Amino acid sequence: RYSILGFLSSGTYGRVYKARGDDEGELVAIKKFKPDKEGEVVTYTGISQSACREIMINREISHENVTALREVMLEEKSIYLVFEYAEHDFLQIIHHHSSTRTQLPLGVLKSLLWQLFNGVSYLHDNWIIHRDLKPANILVNEKGQVKIGDLGLARLYQEPLQSLYTSDKIVVTVWYRSPELLLGARHYTPAIDMWSMGCIYGELLGLRPMFKGEEAKMELGAKKGGVPFQRDQLTRVLEVLGTVDAKQWPGVVQLPEWTNLSRLDRYQDCLSQWFNGRLPRGAPPSLAYDLMRQLLIYDPTKRITARAALCHDWWAQEPKPHVKCVLLSSRGLCRLGVATSATTSRSPSH
């Protein structure tokens, strides 16, 4: 039914291939789940919990800025999810502009961000936390439409949420991880996605990860379920946003890693300088900066929501976001539809 055209990527739960439908010729992305393992023996134990959850969530949603699930196939004891195909992702766009040393035009940046907020707002309105928003998971098709992809880690947030760690496998990318998660919070909200959005905004602006820390790994023999203190990642955040003030974020003193955080060096808040040094020349900074500031608030209860972000005054300021801006940019990109080093090596997990 589908002809495989090439390999796209691999992740925690499986591999993704580019394919073409034999009947109508539509390009699709097919995700094949890895079989379960018991020790070194591959066993077929039915559909995994992660696959069930991803199928359930994708079948219940439909939005122009979220990747659409076309069908689910079960063949030879393997599960395949067939998704609509998108030619590019944010990481490729960032890599293209970084390698050519050209800034992303402000109208294009606003178009990409507005569509991303629109998709995340839809997910949150439907009680879904994505939990792994990063440039490689945000796709852009040939029409310039942004599509949020890879809901493999998404959760309905009425349900109890599992720890960030399953055994010693890290399942949320550290560069985009919110401060409450870095400090060991076990109960969290859609605000973790909004922090990731602020990091993505910063990466589109600066063309490199905003908080590029070194991830602390689990030590051999460590207690199962234990989480290492992410000292380097937190330091990268503090260097830009300043030392966490318990008066501004009262709940921080209740988090498991508060004592470790309080021992780190103290830093001044320099987000304004960071931002103004990366804004396109001649662009009015105040509203653009205000949105980033509201996304990167330490206290998750004060962080802006996706719905509120869509109503921010910045969108009404010229240049206004428009899909055609993205189309003009996409034509200048190399054809990067099949896997490149940019899509497989920049992020520290899966």
C-alpha cells in the first residue's frame, strides 16, 4: 500500500520513514514502533502502552497546526502509524539560516511562532500536554503551514503523570526543559510546554539553542527513579535570566532540588540584553521582548498560556504574521526532506 522512499529519523519508541501511497501517490511519514524487549530477547507482547497512548491522542484530535494521523496498520507483529508528510522542520530552517549567516525575517519568525502557538493552544484546550516541544518536532509543509509532530510523549493532563525518567532513559529534552522540571517537580502543568515555546522562540531568533547545557546522566548503581541534578543546564538558564528569587516564585522552596539550586553562583537578569542583541535590525523590540519575557517566567503559575499568547499585541504590530512569508523562505531551503545531520545530532535526547 505504501512504497518506502527513505529513512527520516529514529526516536525513543521507533523509526520514521518517508513513503508514498500506492493508490493516490500522497507523500506520508510512517512511524514504526520498536518491539518490546525482555533482557536481550525481543518479544511480542501486544501493543505497548506508549503506542496505545499515541494512537488514542492522535485519533481524537484534528487541527491545521497539528500533524494528522492518516491510519494505523498492524502487520507482522509491528505497529505502523501513517501521518501526513511535511518537507521541513524548525531545526532545518534554523540550520539553513545559521549556515548562510542570515537572520530569519521577522515576518517569517512571527508566522512560524503564531502557528505554533495556535497548535499548542488547541492541544492545551483539549487537555493535552505535548511534553517534548523542540525545533526537530515542529514541522513545516510546502504550503508554509506549521505542524506540531511527535506526540509520542504527550499526556492527557487529567491523568497522573509519570516521572520524567523511565528506568535510566531520559524522555524530555534537557535544553527545552522548564525550571520546575529541572528542579525535580513531579506534578506539572501545560506551563512546561510554554517554557519550551520560549526556548524555541529564542532559537529562531538567535539561530542556536538558547540554553545549551550539558546533560547530567544517571550514575551506575543509582537508585531507580532517581533524577540527577541538572547543574549545568540550570546554570545556562541563570546566566541569561538571573538567579531565582523565592519571593517571585514562592513554590520553588518546596521543590526537591531547591537546596542545590541555592548553592549555585548568583547571576543578574540579562534577558533584555540577550534579546536586543539578536533582534533583526530596525525591528521595534518592546512587544516582541514582552512575549518572550512572559514565556520564560520562572514561576509556572505566572507563565503566559498559549491562549493568552495568541492575543498578545505583538501579532498586530508590523510586520504581521503571514503564511506567504514562510513560503518565500521555504523556496530558498535546500531539499532536506530525508534525514540530515541537522535533524539527528543537535538535540541531546532521542
